[in-house]
Amino acid sequence: MRNKLFLSILFASLPMAALAHVTLTEPEAKPGAHYLAHFKVGHGCDGSPTTALSISIPRGVSGVKPKAKPGWNAELVRDGKRVSAVNFSGGTIAANTPDEFAVAMVLPRTLGPLAFPAAQTCEKGSENWSELPAEDGQKLKNPAPILTVTKTPSSAMPGIDMKGMDMKGMHM
């Protein structure tokens, strides 16, 4: 009985460990897709609430539009005409409360991984989710959110085709 209880607690805690980073809820999509990225923040910084999130946008991604998030401001950072980052600020997420930030975009037609390094700012401290996978497969402490652009995504909703959808509430 104790072993079953221990295993139940262990398996119940696994999803929380998976929430310990900034991740994409849908990590695969088709090339050229109109994609709504949901960046999930699993927690604050060492017990401190999250107060800002900056997401770097890789080259080749276009049509970037942050989705409105009540209580938060969204700002596009540009490098010439290209959107290079989306900054969310002005709100607060409790330290132990997961939440999401959504950004609509059009993906490049090139296959392969796209890294979206994210800088999380908290009332006390910060986390830079910017490490890229190494060839040796070494576990990363602060991995960047990665989207794999593939012809055959393994998920049920590989990229949402948003053509013709009402984009009210999107901030530019």
C-alpha cells in the first residue's frame, strides 16, 4: 500500500517538473503554418512572482501578433522591419501558478528547429530560458522553448490555420 501511495505521489509530481521551464504547449508545426504559440510559464523565480516575459522571435518568422492578456501590456521589438521580440509586462503571476502567453505568427517554410529564447523577470530575480540543445544530449538547466517545423507533426493540432479568423484583441 505504501508503495502504491509513493508511486501515486511520484507520478502526480511529474507534470509539475515539466512545468519548471518556459515551454511551448504545441512543440511541432507544419512549415508555412499560421501558428498560435502558447508559451507556458511554469513558475516564478525562486518563489518570486513573474512580472515580465520577453520572447525572442527567430529569423524567418513573420506576421507576429501577441494575443491580449488581461492585466498585461504587450510590446513588439523591431530590428528594422522584422519583429525580433515580444515583451509582456505590467502584470503579475503568482510564483507557484503556471500561466500562458500567446503569440500568433506565420512560420517559415524551412524545416527544422526554431528556438524562442525567453527572459522571465520576477519581483526578485530573473531566469533566462535560452540554452540550446547540445549534440551530446546533456540535460539543460535553462532550455529555450523549441518549436520543430516538420512536414508530419505528431500532435493532433500541429499548427492552427488562422486565415480568415477574427484577430480582434491582438496587439501590434
